[in-house]
Amino acid sequence: MITVSEFTEVLKKQGYDIKFDAYIKGKSGLIHHVDGLAKHLEDAKKIIVWLEKRGDATTEIIQIFAIAYDAGADPCYVVDGDIGEEERRLAEFYKMRLLGKE
């Protein structure tokens, strides 16, 4: 897995602007606080980035997916290596990028 810095650089090279500690309004009308928000400079594509594990990984994966779905964005979860196989499968099912922490 790549690091957050490497991922950030890859996104910048692909034309994304990245803001950390960001807010995004969802289709539901709710405003979501996210660790990172990458917006493509030429189209409307967005990536939600969750940088740290705060609790149960399964719950967080579902939460990240829900925010990304509401916001019309792709989800990305940065993990510290102790995520389990079931959580990895769930993230894969949700087409969520998983990144190793620096």
C-alpha cells in the first residue's frame, strides 16, 4: 500500500486539489466533516479521505461509504495495518480505496 503523502502526490498529478479537515454538503442536505476532500480541477469527481481509525473499523467503513454516497464521491480509508480481513472485504465491496499509514 502507498502512504498518504504518495497518494496525495498521485492525486495532484491527476488534476485533483486536496483540502484536509474539510466539509462537504450531501444530496441529503447534511454537511459532513471529513479528514480530506479531493476535487478534480476539470470535472466534478470527488474523493472523500478518512485518515485515522477512531473506533471499530467496520462501523467506520460503513460511515465513510454513507458520507461518500451522500456526497456523490469516491471513498478512501487510510488504515494503520491492523484492519481485519472482514473489514478489508467490506471496503472492497464498497469499492473503497485502502491506504497504509505513513
